Amino acid sequence: MTAAPHAFPAPDHDHAACVAAGLAQAEELCRARGARLTDVRRRVLELLLTEGHRAVGAYDLLDRLNAGATGKKAAPPAVYRALDFLVEQGLVHRIASLNAFVGCVRPRDDHRAQFLICRRCGAVAELTGERLTQDLAEAAARAGFTMLSAVVEAEGLCPLCRDLPPEEEPE
Ligand SMILES: [Zn+2]
Ligand SMILES: [Zn+2]
Ligand SMILES: [Zn+2]
């Protein structure tokens, strides 16, 4: 399995370009599928992408969504429904071990994702190692098991945190 060259992008990369590309892809995909990217759905995706390559919990998203709002504030169900839609469309992945969400970096491709999660800074990198999923499906088949989905979440240290001395841990 090979990691994408930018699995963990450098901190000084042009993240505004990531956000713009993510939103443009989402709009294009939804249009092609006839799915409705409503204002709330788009805003939730934008906040998630803006947050950088890390997972964000639903309540943090809700806070951010309402931070600049003057009139009516969004309620938790609205955010959950927006997240359900985004996950369904493959624009966002749920990170089960963190109970949080991360924007997909390549929503155009149909893929099973594996995640590398940094335990120090919360950075999340998405890998698409088809072989890993295939191996798992084959092992499952040998066990007489029909695999419908598989979630792989590896916890560890990202390239930046790996080189930090322990006393400089952000927490
Ligand atoms: Zn970025
Ligand atoms: Zn993805
Ligand atoms: Zn890290």
C-alpha cells in the first residue's frame, strides 16, 4: 500500500486551494447525481474542510456554524442531517474511533478509505489501499463471511509530531 504523496500535507501548504477544490468537487458531484447541496450542507462541508486535514466532532461544527450567525441558529439535528447527507454522498468520512468527521480528499473516486490518525495533533490522512481491503475481504470470504464494509483506522504520530520532543506536546 502506498500513501498519497500529500497524505499529511506540510503546514504551510496552500490550504485555501484544498478547500476550494473540495467545494468545487462537491458541487459538481451533487449536480451530476441530482443531489441537493443545500446551504446548510454546503456550509457544514466548508467548515469541515476549512478546519484542515483533521477530524471534527458534530458539536464543534455546530458551534462554528452558529459562531457568526445573527438570526436563527442551527440546531444539532440539522448538523447531523447535513453530515448524514455528506457521508452518504462520499464527501465526508466518519472517523468512528474519534466520533468525528473529516472531509474526503478524493470524493470523485469510489473508494474504501483507511485512515492514519495522529494522536497528538489530530491530523487525519486518508489512504486508499485497495489491496488492504481486498485482503480483508478474501480472509473474510475464507471464513465464510460476506464483508459489506470495513473501517481501518490506525492511530499513531504524523510526520510533524513524530519529530517533536515529548515536552513540546501541544496538550
Ligand atoms: Zn489542505
Ligand atoms: Zn475519501
Ligand atoms: Zn500530528
